[in-house]
Amino acid sequence: MIITNTDIFKIPVSTLNKTETINAIHELVRRYEREAKAQYVATLNMDFLANCFHTFSLKVKNQELYETLQTADLVTADGMPIVCLGKMKNASMKERVTGADLVFDIAKYSALLGHKIFYIGESKKLCKRAHVALKEQYPRLNAAGFASPMVSDVGEILDDVGLIEKINNSGAKILLLGLGNPKQEMFFRRYKKDLKIPVSIGIGGSYNFISGRVLRAPKLLQNIGMEWAYRLCKEPGKLWKRYFSQILLLISFMIHGRLNILKFLGYHLFDLQKGQEVLDGSIRVMGRLNDKMVENIYQLFNECKFTTVALSDLTLAEGHSLWKLRKICRIYGVELIQAKKHREHQKPRQWLRRKTKSLITRVM
């Protein structure tokens, strides 16, 4: 699978649409079987950036959160401003992928594949209500457990000392973290070495939407990026400070030269996409590499300007696909990042197996 990213304030944000993101998450689940390393999926919006940076100086105020976002295995564009920022740098930014939308697709595929989901949120009651709502749509969906831990701002302190062991022994494939930003990111960063679960996903307040506790904006407002205005009208006392700080942060980005307001409004209002090049884009290849994928990468090179292609998650290169990819990268001046030990070294054995199989077939 091919994952394309664009750099937004040194955070690699995926340009995949919702369907491609779901496929990438299931690829991460398969990767866990090979590497046995806990992985994290973040859903980035302006609230994350407001918690990362000081409003006026733009210095990093939460290093733990910032590093978690930078090293996350997959970062989706949850908010419309993030999509606009991405489009300013990458013409292939397709749509926003919110945590609330992802949960339903994750539940659908988990029910089909028999994967269990472990729910963590602000209360067990809310987690159970969300699971019941999902199970009504997908009856085969199974819950591995529910928890509502208190995450401390300082140090690795957990009120439930047996929670990590409970999660690891639950048999869950997906861990949904609905603690809100930045607590859910802090939880994963502090305990990722102890977690034995393939993929953890930060979904913020999505349990409220799933359970019907809070109503989402109509689809029309969601599509034009005005969901924030709908929520502000519904909960002004709770949300006005948050949105006001985010507006101030955008103004700071403009003052410091990190945001061109004309491009921002152009993409937001008129959907300008032609003639733009990515500044710090990257491509990551997961799973198998074949000639068709190399052709897709070649087309991406023609559409945008990428700086790196990472093959650290590559399991197998079929035929001469890796040789072709190296040649294309040399032509376009793109850096190819490759793991030290690669399946390419197993090609002689694969060739011998094919020849042996062919010889046996002829004899028979």
C-alpha cells in the first residue's frame, strides 16, 4: 500500500481519503504480526496545534504531545483548516478524515474480520453506550473491555495499575482512546512499550457523537467546513474559548509567515488545486511492492514534488519493481529510505523455488 504524507509544521499528515485510511489501519494491524510494536493513529485538528504551540511566540509548549504527533504511524486531517493547510502544500489532499467517521468504518471491518475493540474514554458508561450504538449497526462487533483511567499531566502515573495488563490480555486488535487531546496522546506515549495491542487510535470526543449524547452538524455544514460554527451555536459556553484561541493561533501563523491567508482562503473557498507543488511531501510503502504500485508512484511524482520515499515497512518486492523504483527516484531526485535487511535478499531462494516447482510440474 502507498501512503502519501505532507509536512504541516513538521507533522507528517496523511493525504489519504477515508477508505484508504481504513485500509492503512488494517495494514498496520498486519504489520504488528511481524514487528510486535504498538502503533498509533492520530486525528489532527486545530485543537492539537493550539495545545502544541504557544499562541503568540509559536514555541512548543507541550513537547510530549508534539513528539507523539511527529512519530505517529498515521496522522489524519480531522479539521478543515488542516485540510486547507495541506492543500496549500499538496494538491493531492483529498478530504478530511475525522475520528467520529473513522470509528464506524473501523467497527464495520472489525465486525467482518472478528477483531475485538477495547474502549477507553472519560467514563465506562459512555464507552458502553458507544459500543451498544455501534453494535446495533454491526451485530457481530465484539468489545474486549471498557476503561476510564485518569491520566496525570506529570510522570507515568496511572490510577489503575492493572489496566495495561487487562488491555494486553483482552485479545483486542484496536484500542480506541477517547480521552481527548492531549491526554490520549500522553497515555499512548507513556505506555506504548508495555502495550501489546496492534493499533491505538485517538478519537477525542467521538464517543459523544456515536452514543447520540451530542449531535453532529448536518452533512452540508460538514462538507463546507462549518461544523465548528454549528457546535459553537449548540455549546457556546463550553467552546468559545477553544475556538477563540485557535483563531488567535491562525493569526500568529500569518504574522510569523507560516500561513499565506490568500492561499488559505483560495483553497477553502474556491478549491484551487492546480499548479501547486508539495514542499515537504513523503511517500511510504507498506506491505508488498509490485509494478503497478511503481506506476502509481511515478504518477504521483508527475503530479507533485516529493522529497522522500520510505521502504522501512516493505515486506516483499516483486520482480524488478524495486529496481524500477530506484531508477525513478534517481531521475526525480527523491531520497529512497530503505531498511538494512530487506526481502530483496531472498530473491535467489524465491527463484529456486519457482524453478523447482516448474521442473516438478514438467516431470509429472
